[in-house]
Amino acid sequence: MNDEPKPRLNPLRAAPNLLTILRICLAPFLVAAILENRFKVGFILFVAAGLTDAFDGLLARALKQRTIVGEYLDPIADKLLLSTLFLVLLHEGLMPVRVTVLVFGRDVCILLVSAVLYAVAGRRDFQPSIFGKINTLAQVLAVAVVILHQWVQTAWVVALRSFALWATMVFTVVSGLHYAWLVAHKPATHGAKQGAA
């Protein structure tokens, strides 16, 4: 009977992580398309990036290829892409200043609080809340429709752009407050540094 252990999968060769890396690689091309006013190309690239985000999770479950690298890489790729696009669209005068300031203000506050909690209490079990997921969805929709609005300026696109920007501001505030509430009501894990599983 052959009891040889199966070779460990290189996390950078796992199909879901390759899709996540592809999403990161799409970012400079997407930025270039927006800066060159090629909004049709930019919108197509953004949709392609969104599809990689949807399929990497599905593949991870279907192929049983969930990895620690993927758990960290996926949200980093999302934040990198969205944050870069908010800044580029703001630079081009296409994204309202108040929306960008709210988005970045919330993320900076969460990063600072997370860093302090990790340094003081060894906590790093920060699971995304339902409001955080809705906020991310609103941000994705806002970026997509702002880009689309430069290509297609029909009435429904204008209305959807306005809705997406307001939804982003509302859920940025709500998810930030909900995160603060969770932090305040979650018991500390004194001296417990969790090992990677």
C-alpha cells in the first residue's frame, strides 16, 4: 500500500491565486486606458477584473485549493485595484472628492485599528462583515458606472451613477461604524498570537 504523502501545492500555482494575480496585473492596463480616455477599453478591463474576482472564489471551493496566500492575496488585490481606480478617477475629475475621501478615510482607520489590536492583543481574526461586503459591492458598482458613464451617457446610466455614488457613501459610513461596534464588543484575546493554519 502506497502511503507516500501527496506533494504540497505551490500556492502561487493554484488556479484561484493565478486569477487573483491576473487581476493585479490588469490594474496598470486599466489605469492607462482611463488616463488615455479609452473608457470602453477601461470598462471591459474592469469587468474582466470583476470576473476574476468572482471565479477565484468559485475555483477555490470547486478545486479545494484554498490557501493562506489566497486568503491574504484576494482582499489585497481588491483594495489595490479599487483604491488605485478611485485615485485615478479623482485625478481625472470623474470621481467626487467627498466619495474618495470617505472611502480612503474608512480604510485608513480600519488599517490603523487592526494594526493596534494586533500589536496589543495579538488579534488578527478580522472577518469581513455583511456591511463590509455590501460596501465593497457598492464601490465596485460606483467605479464601473463612473467609467461606463464616460462611454455611454444614457439616462439610466446617469441615474445608476448617482445611486452607486450615494450607496458607496452610505455603506462606507455604515460599515465603518459597524466595524467600530464589533471591535468595541469583541473580547480581547490576551497574548494569543494565532499560528497560520
